[in-house]
Amino acid sequence: MSDHVEAAVGEHGAGGHLAGQHAHPTAKKYLGIAILLTIITVVEVAIFYMPSMKPVLPPVLLTLSALKFAIVALFYMHLKFDHKLFSWVFVVPMCFAAAIILALLALFSVSHRS
């Protein structure tokens, strides 16, 4: 066995998981997450068709969409169970991109008013 293979087996153990890490969610947990995502989607659709929600529609829908995105990234992309470095590599560029999009939206909304 090469040194790299022995180091990988020693680091991850026979089961392939790092020692001390939590096990990934069960099928029951994934089903619960899917139901939660479905409920959030139903709420989004309901809010869209409520006339009283029109003034706050964009921020509410963006917030609910961000919540769904976070849930999917945490559980289905396994960021919750990976090393924190991977979370930072994922989250920091996403925040940077969101800031750029918000800045561009603000810039274009100001330029169209004048």
C-alpha cells in the first residue's frame, strides 16, 4: 500500500468517515427537509396571489428563496457535514455575488428615475 492510501485509510477509518464526525441524515430526515421545502414553496405561491402582500412581495419572496437555498446547501449539498473551510469557500463568494447584484439593482433603479 502506498503512503497516500495508508494515510487516507488512517485518517478516514475503514468506513470512510472522519473520526468524530456526525453521520449524514437518514432518509426520514431528508423526507422532512423535502416537506419543509414544499411548505415554503406553497407559502411563496400563496403570498404571490395575496393582493395585500404586493407592497412587500419582493423582499418576502427573496427571503423565503434564500431560506430554501440555505436549507438545500446545508443538507443536500452536505455543507453542514463537511469541513468548515468548504462552507467558507461557498458562502463568501455567494455573499460577494449578492452584494454585487444588490448594488447593480440600486444603481439601475437610481439611473432610471432621473
